[in-house]
Amino acid sequence: MSKCKFAWKSLCILLLLSLAAVLIHGYHIGIEDQEVYLAAVNKNLNPELYPVNSVFFTEQMKSSLFIGGLAGSIRMTGLPVAWALFLWHVGSIFFVLFGCWRVATALFKSEAARWSGVLLVTVLLTMPIAGTALFLVDSYLHPRVLAAGAILLALAACLKKDWLPVGVWLVLAGLMHPLMALFGVSLVLFAGVEIPANWQSLKPTTTFMLLPLGLLQHPSLAWKEATLARRYYFPMQWTWYEWLGLIAPVLLVWWFSQIARQHDMPALERLAKRLVAFAGFQFVIGALMTIPPVTEQLSSFQPMRWLHIFYFLFLLMAGGLLGQFLFNRKVLRWAVFFLPLAAMMFLVQRDSFKYSDHIEWPGRAAKNPWAKAFIWSDVNTPKNAVFAIDPDYMGLHAEEGYGMRALTKRSLLAENQKDPGAATVFPDLAPEWREQVHAQRGISTFGRRQFHLLNTRYGVSWTVLPVTSTALLNCPYRNEAAQVCMVE
């Protein structure tokens, strides 16, 4: 009975931490990768949407059940899409924190250490990860978080030699985000397989990873141009501080293994050592896939994103050791450390979204001017409308990463923010992507003739422009940052 009560107590604490995470890090709808995921959900719910260019977001979704699962839950419950996204987001945070708790339970005997590790992860959820263009958890729903939670639970089961749950959780991770699941499989192999067998298993694993090399074709100029928007593919192009974000955590995890050895913490010592080996192996694979010219096309598999799961474990270990040796049960020490850290993360998020609400509650009107223009377009333009926009529109003043496809539910010519991901993974799309991006370059200064060419060549019937654009078009909507105009 006491164990049951303790389990419920832990689950309640994790739920409170999940809600606190939303308060600290904020929540947004339709930003960044939701340009892909939310558009795919919209099309799943209404196949008539996006008659043009849907291939740029549907192809990437075919190997994941995330979109079908989310859309299915909306159909079953009748929830508005906005509420479903929000509840799934809170649930995904809870899921990943639950995975962190399970791993911490396997590593630390002290309850203070366990909660300190989970709390450090919670406070730093929107921490950027080295040069990968990732955060631990985005301030919006992303399947990568669900995959991370499943990988952490698989690792926790692995540490207890409970192999059936390991397989179940890794399968779930694969169904949510196949690429991240591969890193999870690699991690579990390093964490769970004994050293002699481990080195033998690396041979077929390495052979398997190198197998596609013979299938590679010489990348086209269009494909190479698409990778320019994906500098994080190539570690040799990272800045010095991004390299520091790679090397320092690995060295610290090695140091954690020494601390664990000195204080008789065998589970932590073992995992820390294996985690360093995992990092070294994955870095070598990443280098082989991104540095030699013959293998550069493999860079689209983003091999350095193994750092995502590594950072979870690094922070969990760091927080756990702080809890065990510094905080213990001294409440003041916890407050002095965690409250300023949470305040800093809150202020960083507020600075990143100056023109938006910190939390975009479902059903509440959007504050961001570009989001308002996109939502107006959803209501006031034909469902078969085709839009054009600056290919780098997410970097425009006050735009803050809102996805046009996600919020307008309308077809859009290829852009240079998220579509390069599809163009690099599926090279046959690269020429079409390049052609459409080039056709829209400088759109804010286009005259009637150039807009007419977009109309005749691609069927463009609407465009969203900065309010400073002097295009001579009929623009029925305008706000302080953006205007929606008809193209004829």
C-alpha cells in the first residue's frame, strides 16, 4: 500500500512539474516544425486541404504514426485541434519527465537526488543543444519529445535488465520518431550489452550504417543549396561555442563516472562510462557521414542529433549529484539554485517571443501580427488558394517562427525554412524546391508583372507581405507587420 501511495505521489509531482514547465517555457501553436506537423494533421483531418505542394510535408510523415495518432484522437474525442495540441503537449512533457524519473530511480538511491535531477531537466527544457538546432523540449508539441520519453523508459528498463519493456518502448519511439529511435537503440546497446559482446556487435552495426554508401548518387546542385539552410547537419561548420556544447558535457559525464566510483554508486558509474563511449561512437559515425564528400548526402539523416538524448542524461546526472551532495533536504539551497534558473529561462523565452503571448491558450486570439495574418487567411481565402511568400519569412521582423502552412491551411510555394528538410531527405524534390524558392526571392519588391508570372506559372492567387512592401496589389487585410494581398 505504501508503495502505491508513493507512486501516486510521484505521478502527481510529475504532473505539477509538467504544468510548471509550461508556465516557465511558454506554449505556442503553429511555430517552427509545426509548419510540417500541424499541416500534416490538418490534411489528415481534411484531405482536400493543400492541393499543391503537400509533398513537402507529407513525405516526411509516412514513417511515423504520430500524425495519425493525433488526428485519430481529435476525431474520437471531438476536441478542437488547438485543445488537442495543448493536451498532447502537456502529456508529452509529463511522459518525458516520467522517463527521467525512472532513469533517476535506477541511478540514485537518494530521493533528493532523483527529484533534483528531474527538476533540473524541467527548468532547462528549452535549453539549446550544441549545434543541432534542437531544444530538449520545444515550446510546442513535437513527436521528438514522445520518442525521447520512450527512449528514457527503455533505458530505465535496460538498467534493470527488464528486456521486454525495453523492446516495447523502443518500438513506440520508432513509431513516433524513427530517426531519434535509432539513437535510442544505439544508446540501449551501449548501456545494456556487456563489453566483450558490445565490441563484437559494433561490427555488424557499423556495417549496417555504412551499407547505404553504395546506393548514394552524386548530390545535385539543388540538393547542395538545400543543405545551406541546414548548417547543423555538418559539425565541421559549427562555431566554437557549439563545439564547446559538444565536448564539455561529454567530459563532465566522464567526471561524473569518477565521482560515482569514489562514492560507491555503481549504476551511475556504469551508465556514465557507457554514455561517454556512446558519445564517442556516435561522433565517429557522424563524422563519417558528414565530412567525406562521398558520404555528404547521408548528412540529411542528421547524425549529430544523438546529442538530444545525451543531454537529457547529462542534466539528469548533474542534477542528481547536486541533489545528493549539495542540496539534500535543505529547502533554501534548492530555492537559491532553481528559482533564478527558472526565472532566467522564463525571461529568455519572453525575449524570444516579444510579439506573442507567452502561453497561447487554446481558443484565445493570437497576438503575433504574422500569426493573425495567417489565421485571417484561413477564414477569408478559398481553400484551394495558393500562396507565395518570402522564402525566409520566418526570419522577418516580428514573425517569430510561425508556420504559414500550419495556420493558413492553404497551399504554399516552397520556402527556405522547413522545406529544405524534405528536399535533403528526398533529393528528387530538391530541383522543384530550388525553382520555387528562387521564383519568390525579393517578393516584397515585386511589381505586377512578377506577381503575374507567379500566377501563370504556379497558380499563385494570394501572398502575405511585410506591411512595408509597396506592391501594387489589392490587400484586404493589413496590420502593423503584415498584409494579405490578392494576386491576379
